[in-house]
Amino acid sequence: MIILPSPSLLQAHTMKKRWAFLAILAALAVGADSSSMRHPRLALIAFLLPVAPAERAFAQLNTQSHVSVAREGYRLSKAEAEALESLLNANPDDLPTRTRLLGFYYRGSARIYGADATIAARRRHILWLVEHHPGSEIAALAEVTIDATGHSLADRDGYDQLSALWKEQVRRHERDVAVLSHAAKFFQLSNKEQAASYLKQAQQLDPGSREWPARIGYVYALSILGVDMMNQNGLPTSHNSDEAKGAFAITAADELNRSTDAAVVGVAGRILGQYGLMMTGMFRGTGKFTVDYVPLAEALLTKAQQLEPANVQWTTDLDQFRKLRSESGRPK
């Protein structure tokens, strides 16, 4: 039995440790002789990596307290969940209670109520939260999103409703950077062009913040790599080759080549390198992942060094990326 570290410990890892874990991942991927051996190992290393590295570098989308409250809901019993529902009926704006229930319906409910009832309950709570509190940090939690496909809690009708609601909330609150931020987070996998548009809108309202260019670079990298699904820790689990060849991926690469913003360029280069190496290992031998990410990752990290020579992070990222590729048996 493998004992994995807690999320709080994961978040304490430095960038250097993150690259070290990627080195282990690449080595395991190269050494694995079959998919049955490879994927459990990759899953373990993916779990060990910290949450959403690019976004956490510049943006604290949700506080640890909200994350903890949601995860309290994972352990609720049927009776406890029903008691919280009663409390919420009396006071719908009790956000901590709603957050616990969102955690319950995200993780613990299906084994008690089944998938259909769980999906319906998630949809009801998430739509209420986004309708009434779109600027709350709770709205950026992993537990407060709906995917159209890809897993047992996927909900096409719920996704369509939530998508329309986020667009309407942006229209109503077009100068609220919190709402723009949360809407962008919702769309960052399913509609990356929409996500980038909202992030650019937020940047215009808050030009002094490094969060927005960093997240734009992050979304650009996801598009170029064709990442269309992530786990709860913000790490890629699925690849869409059509998206990687699509119009927005081409536009994203072009904008990165023209950008003079070190945060946009550097974060995109870092994510292309990190996630590209992960996906190369995940899909090795399958022919499913063919994105030529290496030249662009190196070019962007080199460019970030030139744009921001005092920031040693870009040099560290580039050095670690080259070292990892060398150690994984790939030519430089």
C-alpha cells in the first residue's frame, strides 16, 4: 500500500522539486515495458506534483480554507448531508454549508445516492452558487465545475446551463475581475479561446497584476498541447489531437511568438515543457500524442530570459527542462 502526501504538503514543494518529480516520471515512462505498468506509475507521480503550477505561481484562485471546507464534505454520511441540506433550505446564503455539500456531491455522494441523483444535486448547487455569488472564491474550486463528458459525473445538460450562466454573469459584471477570473477558470479546458478572452478583459481592468498574463500563457500552452481533461490536482489526463492542430492553438502559438510579456511567454514555456513531458510519458508507444512542443518550450523560456533577465526562474526552468529531456533518453 502506497501512502501519498497530503495536499498541503504537495503545495509546499518548490519549483526545483516539481522538476525533480518530472524527472522521475520521465524515467519511469521510458523504463515501463507495458501500459499496465506505465500508467499506475504515471498516476502516482502526477499525484505527487503540486496543484496547477502556472496558476499558483501568480494567482491564488481559492484560499486553503475553502479547499479544506469542501474536502470536509468528502467524508459526510447520508444523515450528515441531509442535515446540511435542511440547514441550507433555511439559509441559502450559508456558503460554508453549501461548500461542504459541494464536496460531498463531488466525492462521496455517488456511492450513497447513485450517479443520476448526484449529478442532479451537483448541478442544482453549482448553478445556485454561480447565479448568486459568481465573485466568491468558492466558485473557482474544482468541486464547482461541470464537465460535458469524460467521467462518471459528466453532465452535458448541466454544462450547457452553466456555460450560458457564466457568459451571462460576465455580461452583467463585465468590470468585475473576480467574475472574469472564475468564468475563465470554468472555460479553460472546454473553450480556451473564451477563457483567454476573459483573462485579457481582466488584464485591461487590472493591468498591474501579473496574474492575468501568467494565466493567459497557461491557457495558450494547454491549447497548443491539446489538453482537454485534468485531474483534481490540475494535471493533464487527456489529449485532443484535433484541438492541438486547431485554429486557436495556431493563434496561441503566434501570439506567444509575438508577445513581449515575460509572464505570458515564460509560463507558457514552462507548461509546454512540464505537461509536454508528462503527456509524452503517458502516451508513449500509442501514437496519440505527437505535438512537437520541445522547440517552442525552449524558444519561449529563452525569450523569457531575455525579456526578464533578473528573474532566475526562467533560467531554472530552461535548465531543468533540458536536463530532464537528457535524462529521459531523448536527444537535446
